[in-house]
Amino acid sequence: MRALVQGAVNDARTRIPLDTGANVSVISERFAKQLRLREVRDHGRCMETQGSTKGTMATTQRALAKVTQGWNQVYEYELWVMDHGAGVDVVLGTDFMIPAGVRLDFFHATARLPDEVEIPLIKTQRMADTREEGPHVPDGPTEVLTIPGNESRDYRPMRQPPANETHELWVRRSNELIPKVVEFRRGRPRRVRVTNISDRLVTCPVHLPLLLWVPRGDLPRTEGYVRLGSDKYNECRALAYSCSRDSDLYKAEGEIYKRWSVTQPSAVERVPYTTPAKILRRPSESSEGTMSDRRDQAECAAATTEPLTEMVAEVVHQVEACPKPTAHSDRVSEDSEVAQLKLEEAYLAVATVSEDWGDRDAVSAS
């Protein structure tokens, strides 16, 4: 595998491939003469290489060069000088990458330089030709799934997934959503159930990669995927089942609770209600309001006239008890004057109450 790096050799900008299949680093003879590199003499070694061209190539020339990776990292390194025929001027092998601190991540197919610059590895043409299974194929729901807490929703995966002979199915779980395949047809998934294991409402976006078909012998490049049928997948299924609600079980529990509640006494007193045997006519609002107003007026009048009646009766009794004036006396006694005043007060009180009730009747009639 190769990682193409934009670098420089002796301040001459060029593209430098990092080849993991090469054990030595080489530079072409033409490019070495162009840069006028200083030759390393009396090293007493000979290098034979094969694979870049037909047959075997040997060289004893070495040159000291200043190699720049990216834009910042600069190294002085001795390169073998030969016409390697790799299509580039310089090829850096593992003898340079390991001491220089270049880290190769074959899982994510990237190379990380010492300045934390990531460069994707470029596969050779030969490896691309021999790879027949194809790339990774993700799949997810075609619509937004709104899943309440401890409940599930189903969706249909793609109709034509990759063949089982070339790809394996992986399932991705998250902290809140766990998918599981609940229906197969001819060895291919036809229905996927997504379970919300949390206690709150969770939304599953469109085309979230819950399923991933990975070429056999390869691994997913994202965390959270488990292979279908593995122990981790079975653990996820058990967790989803323990956190979900069974509709049949809840229905049976509801029937049991309903039968139990019938046998329990009522928490409040129930008033017996007689079912009407005929259609009753509801009184109109105007008549109902008039009757209620009249009832209130009668009660108020009874409460007001009762003390007045008692007062008038008492005054009349006092007047009758007073001695009448004789024919020879021109002055009324003091008792008769007091009784006369009380009688006038009672008359005025009765007249006032009568006027008030007359005003109320006029207002209600209007």
C-alpha cells in the first residue's frame, strides 16, 4: 500500500510515495544528478532489488539528501541511487518511515506524519484489480423514525443488498438505539426492528447507517458495529428485549387488573340514577331564569317583611293600650304621643320597602 505525500528533496517540490511494500528508499539517477546530490563514498555495501522492474537490479551508489514531508518535517537521509522505474523520482520505504515516526493505520487505511497530518493510503493498481468484492455498502431507514421510550419501530432495508458470498452483514448499535433483524427472505434481511432502550423519546434520522455490508475479510471503519450472529449481537438482542414492552403481556396484565378492580369497593359514594323511560323536555333558559328570579324575590321579601310586620303589630298594640283623651282635656298624654311617633316610623319603613320592590320588578321586567 502507498501513501502519497506532498514533499520536497533538497528544496525541490515533488510528490513522494510512502510504500509499505518497499524495504529500502531509492531515488532515480536522473533526479539525483539534477539536484547534484552529494555521493556517499566508501560505504562498502551493495543493494539488489526486485519487483519494481523485470528481473533484479543492483547498485552501490548512495546519496545524502534533505527530505521534507508535508511542509514542516525535514530529514537528512541516505538514499540508494538507481533507475527503479516506479513512475516517480523518489520512493520512501519502511527503512525511512519507521525511524522518521510515520505511523501506518491499516484499519482506517491512513498514514499519520509526525506533525499529526493524516494521509490516506493509495492502493496499487494490482491490488485494485484483484479485489472483486467491492466497497462497503451502508443502509438505513428511508424515513424519520420517532421512537418513544422502551418501544420499537420497524423499517424495510434495501431490496438488493450485496451477495452473501462476497459480503458480511454488520449491525450498528448506539447508546439509545439497538437494531435487530427480525425477518429474512432467502438469506437476506427483509425487516429490521429498532428498539429504544432509553426512557425518553428518540428520533432516528433518515439514512442512518444501522446496517453495513462489509467485504469478507475486511472490518468496518466506524465503531459500534457487531457482526450478525456473533456473541455481541446476541447480547444486543437480549438487551433490546429486556428494555422493550411486550404488547401481548401488557394486554394480559390489563385484563387481570380490570377483573380485580371490579371486585374492589368504590372509592366514592355512588348515587343511584334512575334511567328515564321517556323523552323529557328541558325548560328554556328564559323561563328557568324568570322562575329562579321570582323564587329569590319571594324569599328576600319574606325575610324583609317579617320583622316589619312584627314591629307594626307591636306599635298598634301600644297605641290601643294608651288612654284616650277625655272631653275636658286638650292635651294628649305623653304615652299616646310616643305611640303615634312609632306608628309613623313603621308606616315610613313599610312604604320604603314597597318602593324598593316596585323598582326591582320594573328592572326585571325590562
